Amino acid sequence: MPRGWRLAFASGGAASLGMLAYYRRHVSDAQVVPAARGRAGGLNPAGPQSVPAFWRLFGLMSGLWLLTNSTVILLAARLHTEVGLSAREVSLAMASAAAAQAVVMGAAGHLSTLTGRRAFFVGYGLMGAGVGAALWTWLMSGPPLWAVAAGAALLQVVTVCAYGPVGAYLSEQFPPEVRSTGYGAAYSLSIVIPALHPMWLPWVEPILGRDGAVVTMIALGGALVAWFGALGPDVVPTRMAGQTPAPAPIPAPSAPSSPIGRDRPAAGIHG
């Protein structure tokens, strides 16, 4: 019985524990959380800016999910059915793409701290729409296996590596009291329509063609990333470094109002 999947699960679990240890040691959250205002449990307790931020991020993440479903999920299937690769060859090509994606995604996240989030998403979205669509068309022409592996790697680098700063970017758009709700809703709800492509893509293929429909998915995904990235704030972490004000000190408890308290210092407050 094949047991290779257990190695993948064990590796993923070990990597998760490593990230947990890293975050506990090196990453600190806000020390002072402002009190929530308004009705709890929604996206609007911190003011009206949270709802537009959600829809802007919903559009950006929809574009990223379109890129992911086309250049990862559909690519693996089409390399077998359209290009004619064997299952082993498809695995080799997709493994090469995954390795390249893992390396470049971290670098892409760091790049966004230098260029600013807005410039990063606009540039990456336009690159994904143009270069990604061209690479898909070339891959479906049936190049040699080594070229397919290199092309698949490059395709995922110019498209899904835009996820590099997504975790930080989603967190930056919401105030602390709705950060978890906003992050989770924008990230998760946006996957629904792209993930249902097995239902709606067959309706599009007779109009745009089998490859044309996927090329349109890639172009549309990149355009959404660029458009909604351009609508977002120009967050440049390198300019913000050292500018974050220190948390307000917690005021010392006041002395009791009783006559005894006025005559002598309160316990624990000594000059």
C-alpha cells in the first residue's frame, strides 16, 4: 500500500510547528487593543472603513484564487489530457513548479516591503495577466518535458507568488477589533466562485475555446489583482519602520478616596 502521503502530512505538521515556534519567539502582536465600538460580531464595529476594505480585499483575493485554480489545479490536469504527459511526468513538472513557487513566494513578500503593497500587487497582477496567459498557451503547445517543468515553474512564479505578502496585507487593512473576522472572511469567501470552476468553466469553453477559457481566467485573475491592489492604501512597511508610536502606558491606580487613603499612600505605590 503506498504510504508516501504520510510523509507529506508529517512534513506539513513539522513545518507548522516550526512556524509556531518562530512566531512565538519573534513576532509580537499589538500590546494595546482599543475597545470595540458599536455592534460586536460584524465588520462594522470599528467604523465604515472596514466594509469597503473587505470588498476591496474580496476582489483582490478572487483574482488570486482564479490564478491558483488555473495555474495549479487546471494545469496539472491539462498537462495529462492536453499535452499527453504521463502521471509520473506530470508529478515531476508540478513538483518543480511547487519548489520554485515556495522559494520565490518568500522573496515576493519581502519585495512588497520595499516597493509598497500597492505597487507590488499592481505590478504582479499585470505580469500575471500578460506573462501568465502567454506561458499557458506555450505550455499547451506540447514542449519537451524539461521545458514543461521549467515553464510550469515560471508560470506559478509570475502568478501565484503574488500570495507572498497576502497574510500581512490582509491584517494591515483591518483594525484589531475586527482583524480576525475581516481576514478570515476576505480570504475564505473569495475562494467560492473560483473553486466552482468545474461547474461554470464548461459553459465558457464553447464560447472561448478550451484553452481560451483558461487563458481568460488567468488574464481576469491578474486584472483583478492589479485593479483592487491599485484601489488599496499605499502601505510601505520600510517607511513605517520606527514610526509606530509606543503603546500608551497603563495608568497607575488612583489612591482610595477614604480619609485613611488620603492620610497615607496606597499599598504598592511608593516613590
